[in-house]
Amino acid sequence: MNRRIGIAVLGLGWMGQAHSRSMLRIPSLFPERSFDPVLVVCADTEEERRERAVKDFGFQRAVADWREAVESDDVDAVWVTAPNMLHVPMIEAATAAGKAVFSEKPIGGKPEQTLAAFHAASAAGVPTGVGYNYLWAPLVIHARNLIESGALGDITHYRGRFFSMYGSDEMGLLTWRFLMDQAGYGASSDILSHSVSMAQFLVGGIKEVVGMRNTTIPQRPLPTGAASHYGRGNPGDPMGAVENEDFASMLCTFDNGATGTFETSRTVVGPESQNAFEVYGTKGSLSWNLEKMNELQYYKLTEDPSSGYTTIYGGDRFPFHGAFAPGQANAIGFEDIVAIEDLSFLDSIATGTAFSPSFREAVDVVSVQQALINSWDSRSWEPVIDLAGEKK
């Protein structure tokens, strides 16, 4: 008999909705699962969202106070999908209540906040997961399998980037994402974290870094009330200062001796969601871009004069893909990889097996971020020191 897992979702914004839809889809997509997800309670401060949670998503109930959801006896696992500044108190309360916790990234907008959440979960001994969603793309998993098989030889260089246009509008409002006390750091927390988690997933640990940052748009129009992330002001509106970085770049060396380069920006114009990597080895290379997530470029070193990059198209020969679309080159999308992510976390709860990426991997990511922050101040190379004090 499948284990019943009662679920609370804290915040019904974009990612809260994506994870809630996953719970609804998983039973039909994965009939051989070890659990039955039950949407028990959704917490959100907006009445319209609470109504939607029950009417459109099928939650048994919706509440305004997230503490009520966390403390519910019929809840086994909590999804934290609220704005950054609420993550740590939600996680601390949920872990203290003995709930398994899945948190969207960043767990904390600052490295020390992520560390606090990790310690709370470790003390409680509960399962944890973090939303480095793109690690679950079937072709990313295939890329890792190729690397581990030795198909690329020894890895020599990694290039990661995440360019997004979400902050490129100079009239975009000064919402919480641009304020240090609410969001924490900027692009390095929000999207560079995805690039670093991807590099660690594919290549391994990072040893030392040096980098720079820039706030490309230093002022933005002040909101006059409740404002959406994509709300716009007008020329002549009162302005406020952006308190965190729009751009960050980083050079690094990996534990295995490979070198790496990273770039991230939320204000570039052109790339709309270019979360991409290139991995180079002594026998070949790979490249992948979220904007074409169903394609993986593979170069195999050969003496054949007609050699070149080969496009590998997604399909049901790769992990999880066949649950969504049969055959080859039938594309899947972002919410499909969220469903894979949620399936894997729920299965780990039901079977008592370890899940990765957990809060431990989140500490690995912010340990790199802290070294980068140190480099901004010292303007020199800085070692990556495990903030949890567990690794040498």
C-alpha cells in the first residue's frame, strides 16, 4: 500500500502553483510510485489565492497564517514557496514540528540564513530538499551520466551562465527582490545559485574563486502599493536605490583541477532565460541551454574529418522523459521537471532514502557564494570554506 503524504504549500505564487500542479499530476504520470500525495492546506496572505487553492487546485483548506499550516497534524511535508525573507522562519517552524521540508531556492538570501536553516533541519533530523530545479531535466541527467562514464575524458574546463531579462526594464518597480533586507543578495542568490549547483552536480566541488559584481540599474521607481514583480513605474516617479547586485561573474578552480567561468545577470537584454553550461574534457564536450532544454550538444573527439557537434534530442530513452511524452524529440517543459523533482523528494520520504539536492547541497552552494562575496571585498582569490564545518 502506498504511503499517504499530507502536503502543505506556503505561498501560492508561481512556484507554489507549479509544485501544487505537480502533486495533482504525479498519480497519473507515475502509477508505480510509492506514495499518494494529498494537498491538505495552502497558506497565503491573499484571499484570492486562498480561494483558488481550494477551488482550482483541490486543497482541502486554505489559511492566511502559514504557522497554522505548518502545525497541522495531517501535514507530513511542507513546501516553502514564499518570498525569500520568509524562508528561514518557515523552515525553522516546520522542522521543529517534525515535518519534511522542501524549499525553493535560495533557502536564504544570505549565506548565513541558509546555514541557519540547515542547522535547524539537521537538529530536527527531518528530510530536506531544495529547488535547484534544472538538475532534474532528463538531458542534464544524461549529461552527468556521460561525464561519469568517462565519455568526455578528464574534465578540463566548465563554463556556466544564467542570463535573464526579468530585471532589464529600468522602469521596473523597486520590489522586494532588489532590497537587501528582504531578498538578501541579488543575482548571486537568485540565479547564480542555479549555475553553481549545476556545476557541482556535473563536475564536483569548487576549491577557490575570484569575481566581481555590478548594479547595472542603481535606482528604480518606488511602488505605491502592492506591486507585482513585473510591475512598471513611469518617468518622473519617485525613485529608490537598488541594494543588491544585478550582475556577478566568477572564475574558479574545481577540486579535480578543472577551471571554470561563471556569469549571471538579471538586467541583460536579449537572453530571456539562458541557464546554460558547457563542459570540456580531453575526449569531448557537452553544452546545454534551458532555452532549448530538449537539446544536448555533444562533441566526441575523433579522427573523422567530418566530426562536429551532434544534437541529442530529448526522448523516452532518457530518465523520466517517457512519463510525459513517448518517442523521440517530443519536448517536455519546465513544470515537467518540477514534477520529476517533487516525485523524487516524495519518494525519498516514503522509502526513507536520502534525497539530493538537500539543504546540505544548499550549504555547498552558499559556501561558494560566500567566497565570492569575500572576493568582492578583497578583490583577490578566496578559498571556498565549508560553512557547515563538515568538509575539509
